Amino acid sequence: MASLSLSLPAFSSSRPLARSSNERQALFSRIAPVYDNLNDLLSLGQHRIWKRMAISWSAARKGDWVLDLCCGSGDLAFLLSQKVGFEGKVTGLDFSREQLSIASARQDSFWKPCYKNIAWIEGDALDLPFPDSYFDAITVGYGLRNLVDKHAAMKEVFRVLKPGSRVSILDFNKSTNSSVVFIQEWMINNVVVPVASNYGLAEEYTYLKSSIDNFLTGKELEKLANELGFSKARHYEIGGGLMGNLVATR
Ligand SMILES: C[S@@+](CC[C@H](N)C(=O)[O-])C[C@H]1O[C@@H](n2cnc3c(N)ncnc32)[C@H](O)[C@@H]1O
């Protein structure tokens, strides 16, 4: 049985968006059983390519200690595990116990020897249970957009990264290009929500649109990272501009 270390999440008092942390936690727990299938279906498998790109941008290497923040069912953590190998250590952190249970079950069922290097921790991205300068690399896949306080989360990422190390943050791109915005909205209204409604999750996936509206553009993400003290920050548009990946070096 894979290790599942549980600790009580500590929530931030900040509530800049309509939905609270507790409501988001409940939402991600509800979608956990179908999350992986829907990702494959809705992205036509493309999310696997974008996740590999995110891993490569993290510059994680053999022997590194790495964090996959907001790990969900663990896609990025499994890729990191193969990168850092037996000598390395991967921590997957999420505040949804249901998502972590699925990650742990996948760790058992897709067993590869290196997966022994993964530990799952239930915790809050806004109050990370790690010492300063602890990780050699951090990945965040579709997590930052869902956090109620992005500034606090990035501050925590900066704190627990070693100087010179990178965070790679993959997410939907809040585009400033009106054609991309149109396509993104059309896809959500005409593909994502109708497909999700077949699983009884229309409301949960309608939230996607407001979460993108409330997210930061690539330039704003770069600015936030620079203000927090990252020495380099570059946002790359991928998937025809529908997705984006921020790469920031502490
Ligand atoms: C869209 S899923 C992404 C999962 C995974 N990284 C992936 O790329 O497939 C977002 C995840 O962020 C987690 N999450 C949201 N807010 C969080 C917080 N404050 N602390 C920890 N995890 C959080 C949710 O539970 C959910 O599993």
C-alpha cells in the first residue's frame, strides 16, 4: 500500500473570490472519481503532453527532492518520480483526501519500482508544512488558478524552493487575445460543460470559466513572481494559447 500521510489543512483567512477554500475542497472531492477520465476526454489526451512539458521546465533531475503542489490524482508526481529516480524524493500535496486516495490507488495499480519515492500529504498550499529552502524543484498543474490567494501561494512556493531552483506552473492561459478567449469560452460552453453534465458535474465544470476569468494573465504571473523575489520568470503559451506555463527561478 502506498504511503498516505494525513495532516489537518490550515486555511487562509483571505477570500478574494466568491468561492471559499472549503467549497473548492468539496468541489475537487466530488469530481475526484471521474477527474482523470474527463481530463483525457476533454483535452483529447493533450494534457499528458502539456504535463510532460511542465516537468521538463521544472528542470528536476536524478536525486532531487521535489514537490508536486495541488497534485490531485498524481499525474505530475508520477512523471517527477521517474525523473528523480530511486535517489530522489517526490511529495504530492493536496487538500482533497478523495484526490489523494485516488493518487495512492494509482501508485499501487500502475506500480513502477521508482514510485516508492512518492509520499502523499494532505495539506494546504497556502500554508505549506515544509521548512524554508527545502525543494530542488516544484510543479503545479492546474492548481494555482484554483487557489483563493495566489499571492500567498506563490510566496509559500518561493519560501520552500532552494535558491536557484525552479517552479513550473501549468494552467489554463488567461489570454489577452480575443480569438483565444472566444475559442476557450466556446469549448467550455459547448464541450466541457455538456460532457461534464453527463457525469452530473455541470455546475462543477461551469466554475472553470469563472476561475479563468479570475486568474492572472501570463504577464501578470511574471510580474507576481518578480515582485516576490524570483530572479527569473517567463510565461510560455502552449496548446495554441489555450494553456500556459510559468517558469520561475528562485
Ligand atoms: C484541477 S486539479 C489539478 C490536479 C493535478 N495537479 C492535475 O494536473 O491533474 C486542482 C487540485 O488543486 C487542489 N487544491 C485546490 N486548492 C488547494 C489548496 N488550497 N491546497 C491544496 N490543494 C488544493 C484540489 O484539491 C485539486 O486536486
